Amino acid sequence: MTSTLGFAILAVLARGERTGYDLAAAMRTPVGYFWTAGHSQIHAELQKLRADGLVGFEAEHGPGPQGKKVYHLTADGLAALRAWVTEPPRARPERDELVLKTYASWLAEPGLLRRLFADQLAMHEERLAGYEREEAAFGGPPPPGDPRFGNYATLWCGLGYERHRVEWCRWMLERLSSAGA
Amino acid sequence: MTSTLGFAILAVLARGERTGYDLAAAMRTPVGYFWTAGHSQIHAELQKLRADGLVGFEAEHGPGPQGKKVYHLTADGLAALRAWVTEPPRARPERDELVLKTYASWLAEPGLLRRLFADQLAMHEERLAGYEREEAAFGGPPPPGDPRFGNYATLWCGLGYERHRVEWCRWMLERLSSAGA
DNA sequence: TCGCGCATGTAAACAGTTACATGATTAC
DNA sequence: GTAATCATGTAACTGTTTACATGCGCGA
């Protein structure tokens, strides 16, 4: 009954051992561009994963009242992760606040609405530019089987997503200006 | 302190009065393609909205032990909705289980992975075809200010999203087959 | 009269965010 | 010495899902 968060942790641990702190740092900015978690969530989940035997840790002397715990995948953890990867994702409901606002946008002042979409456009253009720089840093896609394939494939997804978002914001701005006022 | 769910309800109510049941039916399949809610959530939220004076209702005789309540926006509710529409959305963390799986896909059996993406591709192609039919049923975009503009603009977002998703799945399948079984 | 759709609600469980709480190590 | 970073954890709250609970109205 491991949660998706649990598998997110296993997925990071599959690339090398980490402390809870390292995991939290890795997941503050999205892992694979599309998953985040806070440190309090991670420490609690690590305890569950350990109870299920999917991870283990070496206690080390280190900072803080509890010292330092370096977590690693167990054989069971790796097997569970492998099995999970190819299972169909359970469809989560889509929820997007900007699109919901758009649904109600016929009520809004056009000027404020243009401002909203101009800001969103700028944000997505910036993210896109960042992703494009990252893409350039890879020299083409690594082969599947290479851990870096995971990074590249999720980056490609992020690129496509940001492009779609940029196009949509531009289309909205066109609609909103062509209709005057 | 109205939640996004609250505004989702107000956004639907802005198009006409509804019972809680109607709202739940409307939100089972995503409103504006990107928001869903269950009926238990909706009834609870309606009580809060009512306490805040953003909605009112007429009790009617009808089925069930409690009869039937037809909800409508109040003037305060409409004003709150109008103000909310153009405020910047608070950035929710991206979470996408399929992309997370992709991040860990270097561990997977290539055959099972191809199957996963083939299934996802089929699903997104089907959704895309449905959206394209809906788009054709509109004869071009309604003007902003028309409630149907909200429907059309969110549909356009859905179309772009599904196209991006289809492209990404196809790209993944190419990568996975070119690298041999 | 039997079953489905309409219609309302509560309760418990799970997921995620934010705030609280502690304290060692390291670099300036 | 003092501040930032490393490091762990708990508690309270909010949001979402799933299960429980009731019962009228209508059509076959």
C-alpha cells in the first residue's frame, strides 16, 4: 500500500543513497519536473518505507539532535519500484486554477485579464528558456536503461508542456486584444 | 478565505442556478476541462459559501429526506468571483504520476514500458478526438464577455494539452523501439 | 412493487501544507 | 561568536476521497 510519494522517494533513492534532508532538497524543485514534496512529508514516509522493508539506513554521527541517517534502497524496494513503473498510473483528476479562472473569464475586466495572461506568459517563457538550456546541455537523448534517460524524457515532457502553455497564453492574449477595449 | 473549490462552485452558479446535485454532476466530469469535485465536498462547501453570504437558496419540495435546494449567486458572490478571476493563481506544485514513472523508467522492462505508453497514447488520442469534435461544434470562438467564451477558451487549452501529451507519448515510443527490444 | 435516478447529508481516512521545535557542524 | 546550512522530527490544519446513511419520485 505504498503511496505515490513513497515511490517518488524510491525513484530518487534508486539513483544513489541520500539523507532525508537530501531527498527534501531534491523534491523542493520538482523531481522529473513533475513531483514535489516537503521535508515533513518525506521523514514520515521514510519511516513507513522502512517498516515495509523497502529502504534501510546507516546512522551516522552528524548535525542535529538525532544525528544523520543515510537511506538506501533494499532489494525489495528496488523490486517494488520496478513493478510500479510499468503499472498504469491511477488517473488523478486534473486541477488547474488558471483554467478554472478562464472558465469564469467572461465576467472579468478585459484589462486585468490581459495582465493576468501576460504575467503567466512571461513565467512560462522563462521556464521554457530554462528547459531549453538544460536540453542543450544534454547532447541528445541518452539510451533507455541509462538513469539519465529518465531525466531527459521528463525534460522533454516539460518542454512540450511549457510550449503548449506559452501558445495558449498567446492565443488568449490575441483573443482578448482583438475584441477591443 | 474562500477556497478554490468555493470559486469553482461560484463559477458554475454564475451561469445559472443549480442544486447541489446538479453541481456535483457538472463537476464529476471536469468543469472547464480542469476542475473536479465530489458531491460530499460540494455540499459542505455550499454551507460555507452560504454562511459567507456568497450564495443563497430556495428550498423546494423534492426527493430525499431534506427536499431540494436550488442555489444561486448573491451580489456579494458575483463580486467575489469577479475579483478572484483576475488575481494571479497561487502556484500549485505540479504532480504527475506518469512523468514520475518516466523518471524511473530506466529501470523498467522495455516491453512493459512500451505497453504503458501505447495505452496512454490511445487514451490521449481518444480524448483529443472528442475535444476536436466539440471544437467543431462551436463555429469559431465566441467573443470574450459571452459565457461560452469560457467554455471555448478552456477547450482550446484542453486541445493543446492533449496534443502535447500525444506527441510526448509518440516520442517516448520512438525512443523505446529504436533502442531495440 | 421494485429499481433507478434524484437529492441531501455525515464520518473516517488519506494526502499535503505550514508551523513548531530542536540542535550540531561549518564557514566567516 | 554568530549566522547559515545541515539534519531530524511532531502537530495542526486544509483539502480530497471513499464509505456510510437516508429516503422521495417516477417509470416499467
